[in-house]
Amino acid sequence: MARIDPLPPGEWPTEMGDALAALRPPDARHPVPRREGRPQGLNVLGTFARYPALARAYHVFNGHVLFATSLSERHRELVVLRVAALRQSEYEWRQHAVLARDVGISEAELSAVAEGPAAGVWEPLERAVLQATDELVRSATLTAAVWDVLRASLSTEQLMDLVFTVGAYDLLAMVFGAFEVELDDDLASQAAPSPFAGDTECRGVER
């Protein structure tokens, strides 16, 4: 059972309208995914509805990370999924597995994300992006070797967006875990379980 009961949409305070609008940045680079027939994330939004001012503040940040980031959509989703795998966040994984498929990430690649940067499917930059995610989650910094690979291919904006994306979704995984946010029925039924479900430790990362 969730530690903070999510409010159903009919009970959301009016301030949640502004909080939801904050997810749409004025300088968006990437399209907002269609909502029809997709998981709505009502349990996490209902949790945020308990504190609309905080929701709005986080959504300004999260809206940039999702829709105004200078990263490609593919790199963004690889980062988010790897954070979810490292943190064993089933809610985060299922939500972003849907978005990852939208941007062309295959089922084999989804499984490889859980395996980590050592999986044999990645080209050098993607391997470095995943390795950077591991290092940031593990030690909050980057080794020189990974930085050099990233620096050779990514702009300063992209480097900054990469680090902030890891941080944004590490924080959100913390929210899901600390508040024990339960899977929505539509999320449980439409998105395949994570490949790490039931594992006590994610593959491919040192602890």
C-alpha cells in the first residue's frame, strides 16, 4: 500500500492545473507523446497533487529534461531506463519503456539496458552514455575516460543535459521508492514487466 495515498483526479486542487502545464516548456525541442490509450501515471500525479507547489517546481525541471533537452530522444530514454534499472524502479521502468518504444528502442535493446554498458549491442557513444549514467548514480561524478568519449561527441549543452537527466530520474526513482507508489492498473496491463523484476541486484553495475 502506498505511504501517501494519491488523490483521484476529481479531488485534485485547482493548482494542479498550473503544475501539469509546467511540464510543457515554451522552448520544446521534442513532441509531447500522445495520451490516448496510454498509461496516464495517475498514481504518481495523484501523489504530487498532495503538494501542488512542489509538483509545479519539479515539473518545470522535468519538462525541460523530457521535451526541451538537447539530447536526442533515444539518448534521453536510454539514460532514464538505465537509472530505473539501477534503482530497481519498476514504475519508472514501465513508464519509460513505453516512451522508449515510441522512439525506436527495440525489445532487445530494452533488455540490454538492464544488462548495462557491457552489453554487446551498443555503439561507442551509447556505451559511454550508459557508463556515465552508472558512474553518476554510483559516485556522483564521471571518470576521465568516460568524459573524454562524451566530450568528443556531445556539445556542452548535451553534457549538462545528460547529467541533469540522470539526477532528475534518480530523484524520481527515490520518490517512487520512498512513497511506495503503486503501479496503476493501466501501467501494469499495458507495459511489459522490467527485465530486472525480482532481482536483488541489477546486472552490470558495481555496488
